[in-house]
Amino acid sequence: EVLLLESGGDMVQPGGSLRLSCAASGFTFSNYAMNWVRQAPGKGLEWVSGISASDGATFYADSVKGRFTISRDNSKNTLYLQMNSLRAEDTALYYCTKAQYGGVYAYCEYWGQGALVTVSS
Amino acid sequence: EIVLTQSPGTLSLSPGERATLSCRASQNVNTIYLAWYQQKPGQAPRLLIYGASTRATGIPDRFSGSGSGTDFTLIISRLEPEDFAVYYCQQYGSSPRTFGQGTKLEIK
């Protein structure tokens, strides 16, 4: 069974930093691309970032480019999202998702339950 | 960036009826890169359809997807009580990947 468990969500002040983690199990983590998708309270889904399996190529939404960094540790089966210079509009539930293969043109086959990030003074 | 516009915003139907949800793209989307998701209140989204028309594992055959180019459709042939939820389309063939704003399917 595929399991994705996000952690690291918290309340932080504007301009602050936070790192989200996603512990993966039930599949060979190193073989699959991964993504972060967020959902602001009462709003729709927004793709945030993705990382391929093999070469670790990374991709970002314009809204987070230069502030967020996605990475993975295949030895720990863990996906990360380092978030810097946080803004109020980054407040959202952040979902970790597993792609259907290792490449970048991938849909979100499985979803975690999300980690809540609140940016407020 | 490819903008996906879903219509209607809200669809009010009764169990047993047929639901037709639309997703229109601002540019051509390669058919193999269009997905649909279902989200119920308090839950994470669930993959329904990928490649515009292929049902994900465990998805009932009352769900079907079709379309090409800039116009895609999700049809639920006979609504069950558990189908009332919010539905999103997503294109994953170009960066940034984008989602539509969602269609809320509510009980009439």
C-alpha cells in the first residue's frame, strides 16, 4: 500500500522559513517522480513543484520560484520542500503526491493527507 | 502557462442523473497529459482519469473522460450519492502543471 505522510507544517511569520517533509512507503521511492500541490483554505488546487526520479530535475510554479526548493533523499524515501521568504498567500494545505513513473510529464497518482502551513503575524 | 477553465462552477443534480463536466484549455493539450481528480470535503484529492480517457485503478465505469485539443469532458453516467464532490482537471504536459478551478457537483 502506497503511503505518503507529510510533516513539518506550522504557523510562521511573514518572511520566515519552513521545511516540509514527506515520508514515502509502499513503493520503490527512487523510481518515481514526486510533486507538491497546495490548496489554500476554501480554494482550488495549485501545483507547486515537481522533481523527477532519475536526474532529479526540478520544476516550480512561478509563484514560488526562487523562494521554494524541492529535493529528495532516496536513501531515506523522503521528499522535501524548503520554503523561504514566506508570504501570507502561501498559507495552504500542502499535499505530497506520487507520480505514475519517474519522468516529469506525470499526473498525481497518489496523494498524502497534507501538511498545513499558516503564514501570519 | 496553460489556463484550464472548468464549467459549470456548480452543477446541481439528483442521484441517478447524468453529469457532464467541461474543462477548456487556453492552448492545445496533448491528450495523454490530461487528468481528472475528485475531492470530497476534508479529504485529499483522488485520481479518477488520466490520459484524458483512462480510468485509474478502482474507478467505477460510470466515470468516463473524453476530448482532445482544448476541450475535455468528464461524464458520470448515473450519479451515486458518493459522487457529489468537487472535480478538478489538470494538464501535466507543460510546465507549470496547472489545474482548473474546479466544478462542485451538489445534490439537487
